Amino acid sequence: MGYTKEAFKGLSWMTVLRGSTRIISFIKIVVLARILTPEEFGLFGIASLALSFLEIVTETGINVFLIQEKEDLKKYLNTAWVVSIIRGIVISFFLIILAIPISLFFKSPESRYILIIIGIVPFLRGFINPSIVKFQKELNFRREFYFRLIIFSFDAIVTLCLAYILKSAFSLVWGLISGVVLEIIISWLYIKPKPKFYFELESIKKVVNRGKWITLSGIFNYLFQQGDDIVVGRILNTYSLGMYQIAYKLSTLPITEGGEILHKVFFPVYVKISDDKERLKKAFLKVIVFTSIIVLPLGMVIYLFPEMIVLFILGEKWIEIVPVLKILVVYAVLRSITSSASPVFLAVRKQKYITIITLVGILGLAVCIIPLVKNFGILGAGYAALISWLIVIPIIFFYLYKVFK
């Protein structure tokens, strides 16, 4: 009962945080969509795809590990920081040397310069104090609220100001960098304990061994979630990629946010009650109900009035996304509700379930994405995303049955 009470207190803070950040995101999208072109969004999309892939390939799962461990955070703090720094340097190095090959792959020579600049981001992220994870570990969502809101707001303000001045995709990159710099400063000035540049080989082995399924799952999840973007960018062009990514954001952000709030709040609760299957099952069912109450009405509004929403939020130059928006909102609703299973699998240390589920989704996406995009453009990409998620839903329920039986 105590943990549920703490979770609902956390839910209040996270709801306010997510609500605040979504309002800021809404304003940011409205303004940027009227300043930048779809091609500019497409260029940034290519850089984001490359950065995300390298971050996921090198993912150590350290944050999940620190939350899962019931021992003192200090025991693994130094190791976590050193690993993060090394990882950041590696990612930055590969982004810079692969900038030209990636730009050639997407047939977009303009993207090489953005790829080089965005390489600063992972290098800086490596120096963030890992102690920020204790907000989740200790269910201290009030402090996380202030921490995340300040960073997010600063990022948005810098991005919008630079977009107005530069009118290019570089404004999005420099805004991202500014947010990371502020996160480093705050994490070192106001969050304790502070790490030292020291690590233990045994600790690294333990982290890597525990995180191997998270890393593998992350790679599969990237291909599952971003495979459509990659194919659109490769087969079509940056204009189509920009259109598709904005349609994806407009359909999924308001829908998935409600579910993600609950997932983040209840994950540490699931960890604490993971040995009691009955309590775990009851907590999970509550999350499913709450998620459905949040996402279904939002999904209906977007599905029924897509043209009105696009014209009001983005403007007339984005009207082409209306057909794919309707498909993606159905995908977003299904994904938000069924993704509630992921934190349960992590809590009971069954990361491999998530990996297998995602692998099946990738296979489903791989079979249909290329022919659908070639024949129907970005609408085909939307259909491919929906089909791939429909394929994994029965597998999710099968693994939930195994966890709760």
C-alpha cells in the first residue's frame, strides 16, 4: 500500500512535468513548423537517426542497473561515470568519421555538416553526473520535475531563438547541445553524491553482463521504431522524411505521453514488489486501465479531425501528412497501451522478453516496409508501422501470462 501511495505522489509530479513539457513541445512544433521547411526537419532527422543508433549500439544499461540494484548507489557510481565518458567519446568519434558515408547513404550531402556538429552531444552527455538516476530510484519525482523542466525549457528557448535567426536545421542541433550543457552543470552543482574518475573491473563486468539484454533490446527497438524513418529517408528524400517525422510526432507524442508517465513512475514500484506476483499483477492492471482512459479519447480526437488539427498546429504547407496521421494515431494508441508490459519485464529482470518481442516486430516491419513505401510513399510507412505492432501484441500477452502465472 505504501509503495502505491508513493507511486501516485510521483504520478502527480510526473503528470505535471509531462504536461508542461508537452505544452512547450506543442509551442515549439508550431513555431518551428512555420519557420523551417520539411527539408530542414529531414536533415535534422538524418542526424538524429545516426546519433540514436550509435547511442543504442553502445548502450550499457547503466541507469536501469542502478535502479534495479538494491545496494547503495555509491557502490557503482564511479564505474557508471567512467563508462559513460568512454562511451560518449566513442560515439562522437564514429559520428564524425561516418558523417560522409551516412550522408551518401541518405543521398543528402547537406547532412554531413549537421552530423559532425551533433557529434558534440554524446561527448558532453558522458560527463553528466549519474546520480541523477536516484530521483527515480528513491521515487523523488518532485526534484526530477524541476530538474527536467528547467533543462527542457532552456533547450526549447535556445532552439526557437536560433531557428528565428538561422532558419536552418542547425538551430535544432545547437538547441540540443545547450540543453546537455545545462544538464551537466545542474547535475554537478546540485546533485549528490558526485562521482570520481575511478572504476572497478568487477563492477564493469557486472553492469555489462546485466545490461547485455538491454543493449540488444535497444538495438532491436531502434530498428523497430526507426526502421520506417530509415527507409523513408533512403528511398524517398529529406522532404518526405521531414513530413513523416512530423506526422509521427503529432500522432504519437500526445498519445504515448500518458502511458510513459505511468511506466516511468511505476517501474521502481514494480522493482520493489517484483517478488510478489499478485501485487505486481494488480499494479500492472491499474496501469493498463489508467493508460487506456488517457490515450483512447486523445486518439479519437486526432483520428476524427486530422485536417483541422494539422492546419491549426502546423499550417497549410503540412497538409500532406493528414492521411498518414490517421494511420499513425491508431498505431500510437495500440503501442501506448501494450507497452505497459515493458517496465514489468524489466522489473522481474526478463529483459530478454523485450528483446524477443522487438525482434519479431522488426521482422514484421522488414517484410512490408520497402514495398509499401515504394508504392504508397509515407502512407505506406505508416501502414508498415501499424502492421508490425499488430504482429507483436499476441507475443506481449504470452510473456505477461508467463510472468504472472
